[in-house]
Amino acid sequence: MKSMKKAVLLVNLGTPESPSPKHVRKYLTEFLNDPFVIDLPWLIRKLLVNLIIIPFRVKKSTRLYQRLWTDEGSPILLYLEQLRAKLQKAVGDETTVYVAMRYGKPALKQVLNAINNSGADDLHVVPLFPQYASSTTGSIIHAVQKNKSKLQNVKYIHFTEQFYDKPGFINGFCECITGYHPASFDHIIFSFHSLPVRHIENIHRETPCDDCGCENSIPSFGTMCYKATSYATARLIADKLQIRSEDFTVAFQSRFANNWIGPFTEDVIIKSALSGKSRVLIVAPSFVADCLETIVEIGQDYQSLFKAHGGNELVMAESLNVSDSWVKALKEIVSGETQDS
């Protein structure tokens, strides 16, 4: 009997091909025109994105990517390629590991074509976002399903919708944080990417975001709620590391407007500095690889913000990137194994 040939596809958000205005504009155009990202009626979204948002953001975003870029290129792409190689070695020859970006290159459509032509029977798609959100994981799942015609030879397709509570993922972040000696800091901020409040309320339409109580526990209707699982992620890490509740704060960064999930990370940073906290550690458990939001926003801009308000040292904890513990966790996710907590 012919054995099943398996493929694993890791998908991250994306990156421009270079930090040039031309490539940044191209990337932003693909990203921001996704209806899963900006969920407005088609015409309103097209006008808003292409006539207002992109023309005003290209210059600023280009400067940010120029600060992020290394001699080797975009960190998020470099980490993705290195992760593919390490996971491939870990899973062995029976499974082939592929990587793609939802926006930019390696393009998802082309990678799906390659998987189809490889002879794979079984495909496991892993969006690299620990907490489910329609604008990230939801968009990737939709894009794969929309392009099923490119997977005619693949019999089975599986998706990992979220993995914030997987022991391997939690252990990986705990290992990263431990290396920074968290007890030596005055406070720890768990910073997650913010989202529009309406994205959250679309998950539980009958319960307003402010009334769901997910800061303390996940309600029965909130198992796929990004805000609820973000708070749960912080609690799981804090419990594992025995960090007291008064010694950490959950916050949300990279907001575009005030009607996004808060409290906002920059406000928490300012408050921490003004309250006399000298050393603060920031952990970003919604990012499995360091990128623009961690390297530039947290590591540079937030550090300057903290010092400008009287703080002494704000340290960004490195993400999972290509650590052995993260590769082990991913192997468990794609194989269905379970790691002891």
C-alpha cells in the first residue's frame, strides 16, 4: 500500500521585497486591500485604502522598513526560511515543509502550486499566529480555500487555527523570558498586536467587548476571541514562570485608531515610567518571529518613549524566531503530539 505523502505549510504575514517606496507601496496595497484586514464595504474600502491610507503611509512605512532592514534582508523572511530548514530536519523525509507569506513573497498561490505538483496527499497549514484573528489566520484559511483549485492532487487539508495554549508554545516563550531574568525587572508588559474592537465583537455579537470579562478567564463564547486568548496567553506564561498578577500588565500595540483594543502599550509604558518603574521587560507573545512591530516599535521607539518619561531601561524579550524549543513545539503541532506542561 502506498504511504501517505505529507506536506506542512507555514504561513506568516509578509514583508516588502525591499525597503523602497515602490516595494512598500506594493506590499501595503496587497495587505490593506484584503477585506479580512479592513472589513468595510468594497467601494468604501477601495477609496479609503488606495486614495487616503496608502498615499499617506508609504513614506512613513518606508522609513520604518529602512530602519528594520539588515544586510541579509527582512528579518521576518530570514527567520521563516531558517525555521523551514530546522523544522524540515526535525520532521524527517516523510514530510516536506513549505513556507509562504500571505502578502508578498514567497507568494501563497505559487507555493500552493508547488505543493500540488509535489505529489503530496495530505497538507497541514499552520498560520504562524498563536491567537486566532480573522485578519490574520482567518485571511490565510480563506486564501487557501479560495485557491483549492491549485491543490487538486491533495486529498486532505488541515488547518491549525490557533496554538496559544499548546504547552510547547508556552514553554518556548517561558524559555525565552527566563534568559532575561524577569525577576530583576520592576514590571513586565505582555504586548499583543491590537485589533479594531469590531473584529472582536464580530466573534461574540451578543456581548460587547467591554462586558465579556475575558481579562480574567475565557468565557464560553470567547474561545476564538483574540482579546480573550491574548489575556489567556499572558496568564499561562505568568503562571508557568510564577509571575504575580501585580507584576505584569497586558497591553496592545500598533493601533491605528482609538477604537482598537486597549489598554494601549504606549500608555502603559508611560504610566510605568511615571510611576517610578526603572526597568521594564516587554514580551510580545502574538509574534513568533521578530519583525517591524518588535524590533522597531518595541525595541527602538518604545524604549525611547520610556526613557523620555523618566524610565531607565526598557528591554524587549526576543521572540521564538528559530529557537530549538519553537521547532520542537511546531513539530508537536504538525504531528499531533503533546508535550508535558
